[in-house]
Amino acid sequence: MGVALSITAFPVLARILAELKLLTTDVGRMAMSAAAVNDVAAWILLALAIALSGTGHSPLVSLWVFLCGSGFIILCILIAPPIFKWMARHCPEGEPVNEIYVCATLVAVLAAGFVTDSIGIHALFGAFVLGVLVPKEGPFAGALVEKVEDLVSGLFLPLYFVSSGLKTNVATIQGAQSWGLLVLVIFTACFGKIVGTILVSLLCKVPFKEAVTLGFLMNTKGLVELIVLNIGRDRGVLNDQTFAIMVLMALFTTFITTPTVIAVYKPAQMAKSEYKHRTIQRKEPSFQLRLLTCFHSTRNIPTLINLMEVSRGTGKREGLRVYAMHLMELSERSSAILMAHKVRKNGMPFWNKRHDSDPNQIIVAFEAFEHLSRVSIRPTTTISAMSSMHIDICLSAERQRVAMIILPFHKHPRLDGHLETTRADLRCVNRRVLEHAPCSVGILVDRGLGGASHVSASNVDYTITVFFFGGHDDREAVSYGVLMAEHPGIHLNVVRFMVDPEVVEESVRVDINDSYTPEARSEDEEFLIEFKEKISNDSSIKYEEKMVNSSTETVDIIRTHNRCNLFLVGRMPEGQLVAGLNKNTECPELGPIGNLLISPDFTTAASVLIVQQYRSQLTGDSLNSLKEEESTEDEYASH
């Protein structure tokens, strides 16, 4: 009874935390760590309980079972890890895992179950011990999960719950005494776990709200609870009535977790914080710049690292801090232990981890770059459904007080240079982040900035081109360009397009962009005067003004700059010229210039960064271009 009341269901807790978006918070990490320790302790206590529950045997039999069980665990710890490590070494990244290794592991699990069953402890205990020793990272772990999880989670696990349900006879709970006993058991279970956790948390100086949340999270019951109860019933320790009471208690305590945590601890509200530097364009450039760069696969890593290299500026400011966020989809078959493993170092500096080699090649790439440069990198992971991933990105940006979120474009270049869709649902994530972001946002169209590897600082030699029409987003693009130009290997070209006052094309005059008010125009002029003063002694920045008569002429001038390495453009530029450009574009969220630069008609090998400056409320075309997409989303997804 003690074991059954004290268990915390680790897999159930991982799923609840992931769906409540608490997996990457301090509370979530604390709960997962505690639940993992609790799980191991519960299995050990269960083995002891089984050893002691044998009826009609002398105490020596229980002692024999306990000693044999301990010997089995020690033997497994000595023999299994070296074998598993050898298997993992022979499964290189990117190659299919030899099925003989998977078969051998499953045979070992069955053998361990047989041994513990023969000893007199339940077969599940042996399987659990071996499962703990299997490596949790790398291709071998992934292949094992892939082969086993669908069968176990999709077929065996539901059948186990069904069999437990069939054994549960609620009709045995009759009379006031039985129902009173049910209430007492539920109260004891909740009181012991919740109050115990709260007291320990408060002793460790955890805030009261977080302590209460931890208490309810630790009160989650699940599969292991049912295993304990079934073993107790099979052994004759629990009768049918007690079994039914305990199952109902497990259901009740798990059901109350989610609503209570939502009511007590609302991270979305608690994370709201006022911070000053939400844009790259700022009055005090000496403050530390913080970026949140998002990626969903290793394909984006080299360009991101090269972008970080050119974004670090000079020693005059407090430096650059980058939060590199790995976007992972929460699918129905996400393994709980692997979820916990992904987030265990979330946002921590590299020197904070153990000094053993990390097999995760993404972490290795960022760690190597951090050692070579003056950039501070914090790797983070978000595990979320694609429909709500934007919430995680925005909350993380707010929590880390970043000035810009850089998102990957939903298309990647083919060998012929044309872009093809990587994941259509990433497009929805980008659109929602643009709409709800607490800071500036950049969408990176990756055509391989600097090639397929990190370019060292001394070898950087890039030309960056910024097109300036006017408006908030263009000012942000120029500000980011100026920051990049501080790097000794960067040459920045800023091209300002102006309408010839004498000859204005008729179509442009008719369709003047209403949002480009005299106030906005004067802001642009002030910004450019300040910009020209700043660059007067800087030979790496070239500024030119182009007088044009039509949108066709504008496009022709843009085409002449196709030999640069990176285009930096505002998402929604303002002014008369932009109004004449084609608005019926394939990706409205990129704006007219962004769409022109990624269109098949525009020949270039340059990557494109489309920038949106933070505003408390998007209006006009900036908002409409994101809303338009809702109607066209299905059409592009079917493409």
C-alpha cells in the first residue's frame, strides 16, 4: 500500500508537462528529475515488497530473494553498459541501425525478465533494470524506440489497461464504510504527496506557487501504479474491494493534476515581463544583444553559425548571447525518457555540463563555435505540437529577453537552386510567431551562407545588401546590417529607392500605401541622417540612392545586386514604390521584396533574411499578409 500510494508516474507526467508547455520550465525540469528518482525508488521498493509478501515462507526465503535481486542488479550494472556502448559505437549517425543489435537487446530484456521471475521478483523488474541501462541518445536509442514503441504503446499497453479495468469491480465498494474508505485513501494519497512535496520545496526556498504545482505534479499516477496493484492482487495481498478502491484513487489523482496545475500555475501569465531591448534598432548600442535562433534539423546549423559569427559585432558592446532552440514536434509516440533527456540542459551554458563527450552533433557544433568565438551560446529545446509551437517560441523569447527571433523558412534549396517545401506546417508556426512575437522577427531563407561548414572569423568575406524603401521593418534591416558591418570581414551595401518627383507612374500614384504617413516619412529621414553620420568614416559600408520611375525599374536595379552573399530586407516596406509591386505572391508572410528575392525568376545564390521590427500591435498590410495566409494554407499544403 505504501509503494502504491507513493508512486509518481514518470511517462504520464512527461506527457502532461509537454502538453501544458511546462517541460522546459524550472518547475517542469524539477518535476521530471524528482519523478525519475521516484520511479527508480518505487521499483526497488516494489521488489522488496514482493520479496516480503510471499505467504507461508520462512523469513530466510525473503532474505534469499532480496540478496539474489541485489546480485542481479549489480551483475547487470557491470555487464550491460559496456555491451550497449559497444553497440551504440557501431551505429553511426545517418546510417541504418543493424537489426541484430535491436534483436539482441530485446532478447536480453526477455532474459532479464525470466531471471527476476525465477528469483521470485516480478518479471517486469528485470526488464526495467535493463531499460534503465540502455543508452538514451544516438541512433541506436532512436532505432530501439522506433521498433518497439509502436507495438508496446499501441497494442500491449492498452491491453494491459483493459485487463486491469476488467479486474476492477466497482460494485464491491458498497455501503458507507467502503465509500468512506475510498475517500480516506484518496485523502491520504493526496495529503502525503502534495503536502510532503510542498514542505520540502519550501525548505529548499522554492516559491509557494511553484511548490504547490510541484506537489500536484508529483501526485500523478499511471502504469507503474497499476503494475503494483495487479501484483498485489495476484499475490492475494489486496482483495477485490481494496483493488477497486486503489484503482479509483489512481484515476482521481491523475485527473485532478492538469486542471489544478492550470489553475495554480499559469506560466504564460507569470512569464509576462517588461523589457527594454525588443529590437536591433536601439538608442544604446553598447548593451548585450540577445538572439533566439530556431532550427528543426541539422541542415540549418552551418548557416546559423555563420550568421552568429557576423552578428557578434565588436568588443565595444557587451557581446552577443544566442539561445539556439531546437524545434521538436510532440507526436503521439514521443518517448517520455527521451523527452526528458532532450530538455535536461535547456538554456544552460556548456561549462555547466559534465565533461564527457556529447554524442548530439548539434550540441557539438555549437560548443565548438563557442570555443572559437566570443559568442555565448545556450542550447535549448522545445517539444510541442506544431499547432502551438509558436507559444513556446514567444514565451522563451520573452523569458530570455531577446531582441530578435530568427526562424527557418519552410523551404530549402534543391540542387538546381529552386526552393522546395521542407515542412508545410513550419509555415504556420512562422506566421503565428510573426503575429504574436514579443520582439523583432527574422525569417531566414537558407541558401548556404558561407557553405556547408563554419567559416572562421579571419576567413569571413561576405557582401551584404540591404534595400531601403521606408518604414519600421526597413529601419530594422539597416540597423541589423550596420551591426553586421562591425565585423571586419563584412562589406555592407545599403540601397535606398526614391521616387522621381517629376515622373511618377500612374499606377503608383493611384495606389499609394496609406500606412506611409508624413510621420513615418520624417522618422525615415531622421534615421537616415543619423545613419549617414555614423558611416561617414566607415569604408566597409557603402550607401547609394537610386531615383526610379516605376516598379519595373525597381526590380531591374534589385536584379543587378544578385552577386552578394546575404540580402537583408524589411518584411513590409512602406512607400509609393512598394505599393506598385505585385501583392499576389506565393508567400505573403515574406512581403513583396522577400517574395521577389526567392522567386524562381530571380537568379541568385544569396541567402535572404526578411526582418520584421517589433511593434506592440501589427496593423495594415503587416497584419493582413498574415491573415491572408489562413485562406491559402490548405492550398499550399496540398502542393
